[in-house]
Amino acid sequence: ARVQAFQLLDSGNVPGAAEAFQGEYTRLRTMDENDRAKAAADPAAPRKSRGVEPLEYDSDRPESIEMAWCLYGLARCALENSPSEPEAADQILGALRDKRRKNVIDKEPNLK
């Protein structure tokens, strides 16, 4: 799905690419069968769940790298949109640079 989304972007179909990247990112997030992000954020959750990393920061899962690529694609879409949205791109890139995602990015040198 990522390859097709980048092809849409390269062909100038920015809205189609943005929709594809967002859809894939959302699909990957729902793969987190234990909903680790929600469990870690829930104040009523048992203590041992609080230290659990959400799927998007788990460098051992290939889905995490795909999610990072989707964020990169969304940032490109924001910049190539008409009119350009540099603030949105900066916000997305900030999420991509999140220190919790460092190990994911380190495993994919092309994202650096």
C-alpha cells in the first residue's frame, strides 16, 4: 500500500496519496491487537501495562516501520498540497522524530 501511495504522490495526486497514507496508517494502528497504546494511557490499567510501548514505537515489528513511512508520506503530501501546509508537515515530522520512535527509524536508514 505504501508503494502505491508514493506512486500517487509522484504522479501529482496529492489528495489520493494523503488518503492512502492515512488509510494505511489507520489500518496498521488497528493491528495492535492488545491496543497497547490505550492500555498504557489508561490510568485505571494495571501498573504493569503503563510501561508498554504502543505498536508504532516497537522497533521489532515491521508494522512500525510502515507506520513511520506513512507519516513521512503524509508530511510530503502536506508540503506538496495546494496550497502548501508547512505547519502541518512540521507537526507530522515532529511525530516522526519522537524520541520513542528512534529505534524504529534507526532500523530504516532511508527514513533518516
